[in-house]
Amino acid sequence: MESAEALADLLRRIDGRGYKAYKELSGRSYELGSASLHVDTVQGDPFAAPSRMRLRVPRERAAVPASLTEGRIRRIAFEDFVARAVRDAIRRETRGHRGSGKSGRVGIDAGAESILERTAARVTDDFVEVRLEVGLPAAGRRVLGREAEEILQDELPAIAEAALHMPALSESEARRHVETAENHAALQTQLPAHGLVAFVADGSILPRESGASDRPAPDLAVPFVSPAELRVTLELPNPLPSPDGAPRDEVSGLGVPEGVTLIVGGGYHGKSTLLRAIERGVYPHVPGDGRELVATRSSAVKVRAEDGRVVAGCDIAAFISDLPASLGTTRDTRCFSTADASGSTSQAASLAEALEVGARLLLLDEDTSAANFMVRDARMQALVHPDREPITPFVDRVRELHDTLGVSTVLVMGGSGDYFDVADTVIEMHAYEPRDVTKAAKRIAVDAPSQRRRAERALPLAAPRGRAPLASSLDPRRGRREIRIDAIGTHALRFGTDEIDLRGVEQLVDPSQTRAIGLILAQARAWMGDGVGVHALLDRIESFLDGEGLDALGDRPEHLARPRRHEIAAALNRLRTLRVQPL
Ligand code: ADP
Ligand code: MG
């Protein structure tokens, strides 16, 4: 550890020299008042990815109460809170752009609406640390030593002062943050005992600002009110303030039961918005998001059509059999491969893949489903004989999915009453308010049997056959680099020379999750082979991440956030080079 003076001396010495002179900083640590600065990497030029530095204060100095970091959930949420506080402090305490390229920019990879395990901040018994990006300043390609001094000697310590200790960090806000995450986890934990797959608290704000923004919709949103028939009350470990002043340690809302649940209703009445909130309910949300008390089983997977996607050796026989011969597509649907799936085959593959890694709740929306995958009505059955139709529609499998495999479904379906026969629960959204219309729907199903379709099931439903990915089919190399992985936003991942299209993976919410998936896949090659199926591989990956943490994925701190096993598998399955062996 060197002194602040040593840092000042170095920066003065290299002032005006070529940019490479900054490399001298690499690997060094400096004492800056009560904080220490560790320089991990130094960028090669002012336009390259900014330099990576860590700012750390001893835990004692940070004065963080032990209760805020007790247990995994609280620690992750507190780290998330610190990263956000540092992001705010950067806005206040830094001047930003000064010089060419990324000169003067200071950044941290704090998250958006979800609270995720991420590498941006680490809080241990010994220290509080944040990982920053710093654009070392230059005029053209000459070192701006004085400016660098200002950034490293003044701005970074100011950030540490403003956001790395109590009471500058608000204890009440930090507490609210960790308690919000803990409440969410507690709701999730209570779901199975109540026979539920999801919970949406009364008063939740579900709509978002826009299709492109995950922020809550302002003002006009109609708060969620559960229908009395489906209302349940769950316990909260951390009481919430209530309007009458007495803290509430329980919360009521819609309990979505296990089995088959249909969300019906007129167009634009809030069906997809409710489903989307349920999709996102696998993650905790920040206070103020509106979905803090929406909780979904962690094994929930959104399944949608995604024509054009690649499929590798997937068993889709439960839904599709006897495909006509076509170019570049295998005909055996027990082991279906294609470089260009159709709407229905892509949805069948995504569904089988979700089951393969352990999905216990499937979420489908008519808006993003293939019509012929979902249903074939009585008239179409009369015209096209089942012998000539390779698809067993989802309506004929959804009951078995639950009764045979124990997998529940929540389905948005405003366009077909054929699902009334197979649903356990029917919820109608009317002007953003849910109603329980199960009885009415069942009555209609019984009263109108003449229009009834015949069920089409060639064989009983079985779990899809497992697949073992081949390590040799994953190649993260590009150019001279052994591992070259770039997240392009949240929904595209460059893996070596391949680009994985993740637009259909809707429960991926953060570009740092995407980046982490790339590194995980590179790492996971070591565990493939010897008949290790996708499910076992994901178990292995999860235990590695549980034990070693995200930091173990890189040899220097990267901007990473923890993905779920389902999204890791989804990316693996969309790798164009993937080859598998059937198990
Ligand atoms: P549907 O799937 O039934 O056609 P959507 O869920 O897409 O309807 O919702 C239609 C519009 O209504 C969207 O712009 C959405 O943001 C908005 N919306 C959804 N829920 C609410 C609500 N509770 N309050 C206000 N607007 C809402
Ligand atoms: Mg919709």
C-alpha cells in the first residue's frame, strides 16, 4: 500500500507523456484518507474500455450494522444498495467528461429495477468495496496528470465519503432496501405451503413506463386489487408501514394456485401486464418499483415462440411428431435440430428445454405464442385430419403437464374458450382489475359441448429426453483472445465468433447477467462430457456460483450479475454451434 503522495508524484511525473505511461498504475494500491484505492487494470488508450479500480474502506470505518448484512439475502441486497448509493454519489461528486474519449468518466455497474447478486459492490466482515470504471484523462493521447490527480485524489475519496460509510449512507434507507428483498424471499418461500405458484399483493403497481422501460408507470396506474375468491394473506418478516400507522406484518393479495390458470379478458385490459409482473416476480425489486410484493416460484419460465431460433437435438415429441422432410432439419422429433425453427417448433423446443432444467411453472402469453401451437379448434379438426397435422396443441397437454409432471401453467388467452375445459382457475382482467370467473367459464364449457373439439393425444406425456452438451461445440475464442465475450445490451451475447440472440429470453433483465452467462458457458466447458446432461450441468454451475461467487468467473473483477439457471440454459440452447448427445 502506497501513500497519496506517492500517487501524486507518479501522476506529476507522467503528466504530458504518452497514454501508455498510465500503465505504471496497474496493480498498485494507495491509501487515500480512510479509503484505499486498488488499480486492477489500466486502459490502453482514452477511447478503450475504462480502467478498473476498487475503492475500499474498512468495515469498522464503514460502521455498517451487522444486522444489515446477516445472511445471504440481506448481504446481497445491502451490496446492491451500496452500488446504487455510489452511483448517486458519482453524479454529485464527479465532474465527468474531461479530455478525449472516456477521459474523466467514473462509473459503477449498479442495477435497474431488480435487486440482483452482482459484483459492483462487496461487503464482508472486513471491508466495504466498490468496483469502479475510471476513464483516465488525456488530451489527445497525452496524459493529463493534474486532471488524473483531481479524479483519483479528490473525486474518488469524495465518493467514499458520501457513500461508503454510515451515516452518509442512510441506515433507514438501507434497512428498507434489505427488508424489501427479504420480504420478497419470504413470500416466495411461503408459496408451496399455500399451494400457490405466484402472489401479487394488493396495492402493487404493475404497469411500466413504456415497452422500453422497466420503471413504474407514473400516476395513472390502477393499483392491483385481488378478487375475494382468490385472496390470500401471507406473512412478512419485516412489517410494512400502513396508512393507519400500525405496522402490518402480513399482506393480502392474489394467490395464483398450482395447476392450470387462465388469464382472460378484453384486449388492453391488463392481461399481459399481469403476466409480465409474474414473470419478473422471480426477482426482488427495489423499494418504489411497485412490484416489491410480487413473488413467483423461482422455477418459473416464460415460454414463447421465437421463429428463426436454432434448436439442437431437442425432444419435442410431446408436441410435434412426423414433420415433413425439409432442408437442414432432422425429422426425428425426439431429437430435433434446426437452424431455423418455425413459430410452433421454436415454442415446443423452448418448453421442452425449460422442463429439462427443472421449470415447475410455465408462463405463456397469447401475444407471443404461435397460434397453431396453442390450439386447433373443432372446425379445423374437421377439415384437417389429425393424421396430417404434426402438432399436438398445448391445450391437449397442459393438464397432463400438471397431473403427470407436476408442472403448473399460467396462460394469457383472450382468444380461445377451448381452454375452459382444462383450466383450474380462470381470472378475467377487466379495466386492470382481476375477477375470478372460474365458475362461469366451467359452466360455459359444460353448456356448449356441441362446439367442443376432440382432444388430440397420440401418446401420454413424458418428460423430454435429456441431452448432454458437447464441450467441443462451445468455442469462446476470437482473434488472439482465448476467451472473448461481450454482452450487447441485455439480449445479445457475443461468444467467441458466435452471436447468441436472447431476445426471446424475457426473464433476463440485466446486461451484467448476460455477460456473466458468457463467462459461465466458457467455464462450464470443463464440466461437460461424460454424459453430463443439461440439468446436471446447471446444478454444477449453480453450486460453483454459490460456493465461489461471481468473482471467480474472471481473473479480475468484471461487471457481472447472477443469472438464473433457466437463462443460462436458454443461452446455451441458442448457441448456433451447440451439439448435444441424447441421454
Ligand atoms: P392486454 O394484454 O390485456 O391486451 P396489456 O397488459 O398489454 O393488455 O395492457 C394494455 C395497456 O394498459 C398497457 O399500455 C399497460 O401499460 C396498461 N396497463 C396495464 N395495467 C395497468 C394498470 N393497472 N393501470 C394502468 N394502466 C395499465
Ligand atoms: Mg396482451
